[in-house]
Amino acid sequence: MLCAVQKVRLSEEAGYRYGVVLLVAFVAVVFFIVSPERPASRAIGLVLTVTMLVVVVVTGRGGAIMRETTAAVAAVLALGVAVAVALDGVPTWVGSALGIILVGGTIAELVVGLGRMLRVRGVTVQAVAGALAVYLLLGLLCSLIVTVAARAGSGTFFAEGTDGSQSQHVYFSFTTMTTTGYGDLTPATSFGRAIAVVAMLVGQIYLVTIIGLLVGNLRRARTT
């Protein structure tokens, strides 16, 4: 009986590979920055977001039915919209709106998986990697919200007289979250400024509290 429990515990621990999630999230962010705004690029971007969701669901060690159902639904939705976007069948902001749902779902699933992992193993390098992946995904989520607001709204999103490109939206989101604030892109609307304020608050609070606490606990765990 004891051996069986230990095997289950080891199996659960073996499933947490959030370093892989961090790598996929990093690749996705870089892709959204460097890729041109073309139908094929938008389709690849959607495929990447689905890949992140699938990796997170599998890594999080949830129930098998939940993992398979989530992966299947996400794949079908993204495949349909990816084809439509690739064929210019839908506006750009529709694909970004789906991206918001997928990335938001990925963040939620990742947070649940991290909570489960912390209860089982405590603070580890994998936990810190997962928390960093959440931070990258929050920045990506912010950029998708900016894209939808810029493409679907009336008037220009930025005070510089432009709606900005996908690359600029990612750049704006991360410079805002990190409060780097270069000042070359500033929101022109009240909604845009609200997005910027929320991004700044979430970004700084997350880094100072969540990441800070995890790194501090990891250091203490390694010195004891």
C-alpha cells in the first residue's frame, strides 16, 4: 500500500515540467514580436497559443478526461479560426479575441497546476519557471487586448496617430508591465490608458510579490 502511494506521488511529481512551458511561452512572445502581420502568421500564432494550452494542461497533471477534452476543444476551435484567418475570412481582431480566450485559459490552467505542484513538492525551480511563464503569458494577454481594442475601436489607439502593429502591441505591453516607459507609444483613449494602468499594476505587483516570494522561499529551501 505504501509503495503504491509512493509511486503515485512520484508519478505526480514527474509530471511537473514548467521549464518546458516557460520555453514555449518565450517562443510565442518572440514570434508575435518578429512575425509580419500576414494571414499565415496569424494562423501560426493561434497554433502556438493552442500548443501552450495543451502543454500546460498535460504538464499540470489534471484528470485525463479534462486534459483530453480541453486539448480537443482548443485544437478544433483554433484550427477553424486559423484556417479562416489564413484565408482572410474573418477580421484580424476576431483571431486576437480567440487568442485572448486561449491565453486566458492557459493562464488559469497554469495557475491551478502550479497550486497543485506547490502543495505536492513545495517551492522548486520548476515552480519558479511556471510563475515566470505566467508573467510572459500576462504580457501576451495584454498585447492581444490592445490588438482587439486598436482594431475594433474607432479612431487611433495611440496618441502618435496609429493603431500600431502586432509587434508594437507586444512591445507596448511589456514595456508598460515592466514600467520601462520609453514614451514612444502612448494610448490616446481612456480605455487604452485604463489598459496601461492595469498592466502596470499587475506587472509590478506580480514581480514584487509572487516572483519575489517564490525566489526567496527557493533560496531558503536550498540553504536548509
